[in-house]
Amino acid sequence: MWLLDSGASAHFTNNFNTFVEYQPYVKPHHSQTANCLASVLGKNSVLICFNENIVQLSPMIYMPICTFQLVSLGTLLKNNCLYVQSTKGYIHIIDDCTKHNVISFHTHGDSTMYWVRAPPVHDITNANINMIAIDYKLLHHQLRHSSKNVFSAVHKHVKDYPSMTILPVEPICPGCQLGKQPNRPFVVNESHTMKPFELIHLDLKFFETKSYHRSRYIIIIYDDYTFMGWIKPL
Ligand SMILES: [Zn+2]
């Protein structure tokens, strides 16, 4: 159950299990509520499902003592594609590009509180439903770290693929950086040799095609003391 809040600075949840991505704060932050100063422990993204739409709520703040789960109207409308429409007893959030109803909040009787019942979604890779208002970073993480080129081509091949802002500069993803590293970084070594050829580094490289001088291999010799290197075809 989510309560629409026009005054909240961000979305808030008291349920840690709703997060698809979570980043704990190094030190707990504090947020002023109506009657106390509450600690917030981390933030990131939550996906909820409403009428076969998946909607991303981000940034979602984790506040364990929060009484209700809050959807911030202001944060939703920061997404330029979305606008508000209302009918009797309902507030609808509409996608301006597709005119699709992204999510609707409703009220009961004379109450001025608007609610929606929308379960959390944890895996979108097999979801046969519309993904709306989801950003590049979240899709990148959920769809096995696909590149920006994949996302820019996918519209041509997948029907009803969600409209999404492709960032002009691809943000550096720590997971991709680590994944593309062939080796662990070398540890710093302060020791050094005292005379030439006390320690040499060798590498032997094989070529599929013979060189002009009919060599198949190349040997690289590097002297640790003088920093001199030699390359010799074999
Ligand atoms: Zn990545």
C-alpha cells in the first residue's frame, strides 16, 4: 500500500525487501517528519507493479520507523514525461509521450488521502509487462549490464519497449569496470634489484601468420635494474 504525498521530498519505505537496488549510508542520516527526527539508513530504487506497468520509484529512502510507504508527487513529476490528471476520487499519473496511465491513486469517502495498492517487483528480466519511467542505470543493472548501444538498438527489435532517457555520456559503472579487468591490480612492491640482469621479465608471443622474415614468435626481454627492453623475432 502506497500513500501519495505532495509534501514529501522523496519516496519513503519502511520495508527493506522492496528494494531492487540499495545503497546504505555510511552514517545514518536524519529526516524531519511531522512529529520527530527519524533516522534513514540508505536509499536507491524500488519497482512496483500497477495494472501491468512497472514503475520505478527513485530515489527511494529507507526509513524503518516510517508508518506508511510514501510516493512523493514532486519526485514523480521531476520526470519530464509525466503529468497529473484527476477524476472524481482518483489522481492519475500520465505518460505525456504515450498518454498511457502509469499509475492511479484513489481515495475513500471524504478522506483527502490518496492510496494505491501496488506490489513490489524484484526481477524485470522475465517480466512480460510494460516498463514505464525507468531510467538507463536501473535497466543497465537489471539486464545483465548491457551497454548504451544495446539500449539504443533495442527499440528497433522489441515491440512496446519503454521510452527511456539514454544518457549522452554513459556513466561509469563500477561493476562493468571490475568485470572487464583481466587481472587483479598488482600490489605495490618497494624492493628493487642491485645490478643489471639480476632479474629479467620475459614474455613470448605467438603469431598465427609468419612475419616477412619468417618468424613465428616474438620474445620480449625487460631488465628490472636498467629498465631497458629488447624485442627479438624468433
Ligand atoms: Zn555495468
